Amino acid sequence: MDYIARLLLPPQESTFAHEVDALFHFINFTSLILLVGITFAIIYFAIKYRRRSDEDTTPLITHNNTLEVTWTVIPLILILIVFAWGFSSYNTLRAVPDDAYEVYVRAYSFNWEFTYPNGVRSTNDLYVPANRPVKLVMRSSDVIHSFFVPDFRIKQDVIPNRYTQQWFQTKGPGSHVIFCTEYCGVGHSDMMGMVYALEEEEFNAWLEEEASKDIESMPLVEVGELVWRSEGCMGCHSVDGASGIGPTFQGLWMRERNFTDGTSAVADEDYIRESILQPRARVNVGYQNIMPTYSGILSDRQIEGIIEYIKELSE
Amino acid sequence: MATTATNGNALKIQQFSSSEEFSHNFLKAKPGIWNWMTTVDHKKIGLMYLASVVFFFFVGGMLAITLRLELLSPAQNFMDADTYNRIFTLHGAVMVFLFIIPSIPAALGNFLLPMMIGAKDVAFPRLNLASFYIYSIGALFTLISTGLNPIDTGWTFYTPYSTSTGTAVIWMTLGVFVMGFSSILTGLNFIVTLHKLRAPGLSWGKLPLFCWSIYATSIIQVLATPVLAITLLLLIMERALGIGIFDPAMGGDPVLYQHFFWFYSHPAVYIMIVPAFGIISELIATFSKKTIFGYWPIALSSLAIAFIGSLVWGHHMFVAGQSELAVVVFSFLTFFVGIPTGIKILNWVATMYRGSILLASPMLYALYFLFLFTIGGVTGIMLGAIGVNVHLHDTYYVVAHFHYVMMGGTVFAFLGGLHFWWPKITGKMYNEFWAKVAGVILFFGFNLTFLPQFIMGSQGMPRRYYSYIEQFQSMHVYSTYGSWVLLLGFLIIGAYLLHSMFRGEKATSNPWNARSLDWMTSSPPDEHNFPYSPVVIHGPYDYHKPESEFLLGIAGSDHHEEITVGTETKVKQ
């Protein structure tokens, strides 16, 4: 039984998971009995009543009301059980505890941005206190995405015109993968993240450390790396030369860029600034015109950080 | 001539033998491309549909093989994400709109429905031809879309992605919009045909169950397809004119699109599967040589599925952001589709009890269907349970579930039907040995392809991913190997059917000793199906009597002409 559960389902890492799994196993078990019964009947009949000669005659059996009622009522009872069970687990899933720790989630192609109550932000890495209910208040800034953590058995679409919510409580510290499960375009399968459940003190320490990062006193290159990591650049632009949804940052500095309108330019300060603030103005050959603008989101200092970071990556 | 009294009229009785040969078959009548293109013969139109759906099944199948090949290893293999997205979209759109929706109703249904009810043609033969051309124009639009800039939205065209992507969405949706009219008109034609053109004596209770399933399907086609048309029109206006019905920036609601879309597309699932039920009823009764068990439960459960199936669209949106009350109501209603479906399966199995079962290849397909469709059905129950659905939604579990229903169900039934009626359609037999071999290969390949998808799905593998994390690789590898086995099976089928077409042994008029009207004429049928008006005396499943006692009347007994259907035809005075 344990082996089958491990084969079929991810580990149970939320307080909610066992409710879903119990119903999952119940339906599988009942279905298996049904399937084996039907298969056995078919094989048995096919052998026992095989055609022996073309002159075979068969009895006239048109119907049997008792049987019809039986195989209407028994499935009816089963489906009502399954409905009620599924409904009850859904209730648990939708009833957010009052003391839940709240995190805002913003989905955009192809990143997850998390904002914590003290203002700290992180991208694609969600840090949460372990063993405590966590509520996600989610919104998309472009197309529909869906926030799925298999280990927690939770999933909810993230839509552009209103907040959707879900919650979970981990059973201890650990890390769990996040998938986007609503098809959102070219970066859909790369729109992944991680949930890191930390012990309470560890989590608070992380929050404080993040909050104390002061980009005004950091070297520009470090600002650039922080922006790349926390503002979503890393979702599409690699720093190791790997091809992604967008061009890699490595070796980009002063390289000739060819655009879809036939023009070309050298990747200097002006070009990099323009591609951050007006990304749709000129699009590199071989890439899609999908980058959102960072106008009004990044400060001059952050943009200069990116420029310096790209310079460093090209040395 | 034996006479019998029906409503006070004397009736000539004809007995049919299996060795009739008839020279005026419809394939030889009026040859030439132009005559085919302008034909109003339902059989020829059915064959033109058949050729189209087989072609599109091949296209969709090759796209699937390509997708599976890319998924053999976790990282990017030989195509980038953009190409993958376009190919999976085309695979879905081609299979749904160009193959499976017209497959059984428009191809086999067109060919068989008038013959099964003893009619010369459908009620509106010209409209029938028009339907085919509308389908062709729609298909042309989708080809144009593919030529311009293949779409990457998924076959569901969800907004706002579909209104913001740069691909040729308008051409594609316009194509689907146009094809919808073909579907509506075909449905309308069949409904009228069934009401008005049944042969004398063919009461609703003597209608072959295939006709009942086509009837239920036609009702859905007529009622649900217009909603798809409206939805796609709104989508086109959204893209072209920016009217803001679905665009949140202008106060629209993208979830509304999903409601509109599934209001059609869930009933459309039953357009795809209900005709398959009809084929299975014919196959199981014929090859068990036994009266169908529970005629009315099977007939009426098709209508029940059509009705309940129209009320459950919201189960596609359990995590889409609709209200919690709506989620609960839709879940509750969804389970009720399971009841009539279960009734059908159990009645089919009961039909085999004390039958005289011949495991010819069409029957084997029907038995594969029962096994695969049962799996498709019970996994549907799994997905209807809300708490579990939240976990499984948009994972490979769903992909496996609908392939078990659509491919394990509809395609296997379609293949069973194709083999069953192949002698009637072409007048040739196929190689039974290779048919059995191909069937076993397909059954094995199908399970190898899609069983692992249930497992990776419940483990959490999301659908529509072109790359994936390594933990899922072993299941993906099995699935890809399975797709090659499936390809092999289909290639064998293609080979022996082609061989049969040109070199096949000549088929008798009723090689399976079936009892419904479609078998009471020569193979291939006469240009006007029957060279006389049949009067139905016995039911389509009267297998409890030997074939020699199975009787059919002929209308117009006052002006008796010699019937020249076959050499052994006996018209007794």
C-alpha cells in the first residue's frame, strides 16, 4: 500500500494532503474492483459462450428491471459518497484559518513574485514559516497562470482581474517545487519556483536580513545581481550563456544585436537602458516580443546596477 | 409470395440471403471526379468525410509522435518551446475539430443512417453536400492559419493569452467557427431524417441503437454548437476590434470566456463519445448473435447523457476562480453523467451472457473499448471529486483521462465500426489475421502510452510542458515508446486496408449475419440503397431466430415487380 502511494502520489507535505490522498485511494480501489469485475465477466463470457457453430441459437433476453435498478442504485450510492467526500476536502481547502501568515503573489510571464507583510520581496523562491497556516493572495499582471504545489495538493488559477486565494500549512521544514499549471506561453514549462518552509526563528532571520539590504550602499554590480535575482530577469535571461526565453547576459556587453526590423545596434549603456524601459521597441532576431516594460518599476540606480552586472559578466 | 397483414394491408415478404450480388453498386454509378464532387448521395458524402477524417487523423497523429519524441528527455531535445507549443495546439485542434467531431457522425453516420432506417438518402441531400463543403472551407481556414503563423494558444483558445499572442488566432478560430455550421447542419439533417424517413414498420423501438446515439449526438450538435460560434466570434472581435468582453483592462472577464467555451466544449465531448456507444451496441449484439440486453436503457441513456452533459461544463473550471458554490454544484451534477454511462457498459456486458460470441476483429475492438472506456470513465469520477481535482487539474492525469475516453473510447470504437462496415462500404473483406494483430498492438501500445501518464499526472507533472524536471523522465520514456507501438499498429491497419481495397476478397452482402437494414442490401450498396421500399417486421437485434426466418416486407405489393436484388432472392407468392 505504501509502495503504491509512493508510486502514484508526491509526498504528503501539507496538513491537507492526507484528506485528498484518502479519497484518491478510495476511488482507485473501488474502480479497480469494478474494472476487474467487468474484465473478468467479459473474458469469462467470451470463453464460455464462444461461437461453436454458425447454427448456434441464443435465448431471447430483452431486459431485466431488477438488474437495471441494481446497477443504477449502487453506482448512485457510490457517487454520492465520492461527491460528499470531495466536497468535505474542498471545504478544508477553502476555509482559510484566521491566523494565517499572508503573502501576496504576483504572477507574470514567466515568474512568481512574492511580497511579505514587512515589504520584502522575492521572486520564484517563496519562504514561509513551517507548521503555520500560510495564505496566498494572488493576482496576475498579464495572462492566466496557475499556482500548483504537488507536495501540498493545492492549486489555484491566478487571474488578471481579481485576487484569488489559497492556503496551506506545512508539516515541517523542507523545500517543495511550484509549477505553473495554466498554459501561459513560451516560458510556461520554465515558470517554476520553490517553497522553502523554515523554522520560525530561521524564517524571521531571513526576513530581517532581506529587509536590511540597502541598495543605496551596495556596490552597483551587487545591486545588478540582486535586481536580476529578485525582479524576475533570471526567469528569461541566464548569466551562464545558456539560451533562454531571452538573450543571455553573459558576453552581451558591446555585442552586435540584430533586430527583427532589419536594423542592428551594439549593446551599450543606451541600448540596455532602452531594452529595459521600452523592451518592445526593438526585438532581437530569434526571440519573441514578450518582455514586459520595467518603466516605473526599476530606479535609475537599479538599471545602472544591471548595466554594471552585464559588464562584469562579459569580462 | 408469403403475405402478412399489417394495418390491414397485404405485404410481400422477402427473405434475404448472404450471397447477393448486385451490379448497380453506388461506387460504380456515376464515376469521375466531378460527379463525386457534386454528388448528393449520402454514401459518397460519407466516404468523402471518411477520407478527410482519416487524413486529419494521420496529421494529428504525426504531430503527437513529434511531441512524444521531444518529451523523451527532460531538457530541450530537438525543438524549442515555441515550436512545441504550436505543435501541441495543432495536435489538439486537428484531432478535436477536424478528426473526432466529424469522425463517427459525419463519416460513418452519413453512410449508415439512411440505410439503417431503410431510406434512400438523408432528408436534405443537398444540405448534406453543403455541410461537407462548409467543413472543407473551415478546414481550409485552419490550413491558412497554419501556413501564416501556426497558433500557440492550446485548442481551448483561453483569453487573455489568445488575444495577446502574435499567432494567426483569427484564421484558426474562423475555421472552427465555419466548421461549427457544418456540424449544426449535419445534426439538423439527421434529426429530420430520423423523424420523417423511417421505413414503414420501423418504430422508434425498432431503431438500431446506432441511430439512437446519432440522434442524441445531433441534438447536442444543434443546441450547443451555436454557443461555440458566438464565443469564437466574440474572441475574433476582441482581437480585431478590442471590444473588451474578456479583457480585464477594459472591464471584461477572462473567466467568462471559459464559461462560454466549455458550455459548448463539454457537450462536444459527448458529440465525440456518444456515437461510439452506438457502434459498440451494434458490434456486441451482432458478434454475440444475441438480442441486445436493455434496449431502452441503452437508447435513453444516450439522451440522458446528452441532457446531463449540457449541465456540467463548470467542472473544467474548479480552480479557475469561479465561485465556490458553482464548484460544488458542478461537481454534484458531473457525477450524474456516470450513471447512464455505467448503465450502458453493464448492459453491453449482459448482452454477451449466453450469446454465441465470435471474436472477430470488430468484436475485439468493442471489448478493448469496454476495458479502456471503463478506465476513462472511472478516472472521470476521480476528476469530478473536487478535493482530488484540485490536485490533478491540468496535470497529465487529465491528459491520460481524456485520451482513454477519446482514443481508447471513440477511436477504438471507430476502428471497430470501420472494420465492421468495411465489407459493406467497399464490398471487400480485409485480412482478419492482420486485423487481429494490429488490434492487439494498438491495445498494448495505447496502454503503454497513456497508463504512465496517469502516474506522472498524479505525481504532479503539469500538462503542456515542453521540458520537465527529471523525476518524471521514466514515465515519459514509457509513454514515448508506447507512441511508437501505436504508430506501428496504425501502419499495419493502413497497409491491410489498402491491400483489401485493391486486392481484397469479395464480400457478401451480410458477412457477419447481422439483422439491421444496412445489411439487407448488396455490398457495396445499390445507388439508392434498396431497389425497393423495405417494410420492417422484425427488430434489428432479433438474433434469437435463425437468419433464415428473418423477414423483411416490401412496400407497394399491389404492383408486384420481380425483385432483382440477388440471385438467391426468394419472393414467394
